[in-house]
Amino acid sequence: MASSSSTILLAAAAMAALFAVGSCAALTFKAGPGCSDKKLVLIPSIAISEVEVKEKGADDFTELKESPAGTWTLDSKTPLKTPLSVRFAAKSGGYRVVDDAIPAGFKSGASYKTTLQL
């Protein structure tokens, strides 16, 4: 039979695991004001950095510019080819890629929820 201190430690570990899982949130991107077929403004729901997007059929990612307000902007000379994949550096460390995060026909004010938990 387990001792009471082992039982307490096991319960504490289980509670910590539940808290860690419960504190994760799905990353959502909101299309900010001014979005058009040639301009993308992203507002992430979680603090991220070094944001880049890859257009449909492209080989490389294109860097977005960060504003002091925490938005990320890409101004293109040609219409963006959607859906767009997003690559970014998480503040907690490491790079993540969300394929097809921004769909065709994205609109200012719309939110796009990913399955990525951070």
C-alpha cells in the first residue's frame, strides 16, 4: 500500500499536469483593419515573434513587419495567393508552422483559429 506522502505527491503531480494542460490556449489569428488582396494585417492571440507567411505554391516564406501595437503586416505589390501558411517564433522558444492558417477570401475583422496549442 502506498504511503500517505506518496499519495500526496501523486495527487500534486496530477494537479500540476491538469493545470499545465488547462493553461494552453489555441492560437488564433485575427485579420486586422486594412486587409485586402494585397495587404495582410495579422493580430495573434498569443505573443509571438518573427512572423512569416508562405503563399500557396511558393517555395519560401515572406517576413511580416511588426508594429508597436503587436500587429504584423505584409504589403504586397501583387495579390496574395491564398491560403497562407504562417511560420513564427514562439516567445516560449522554438519555431512553429501552421499550414493554411489564413484561408482564401480572408477579411478584416475575421478570426482564424488554429489547432496549435501554446
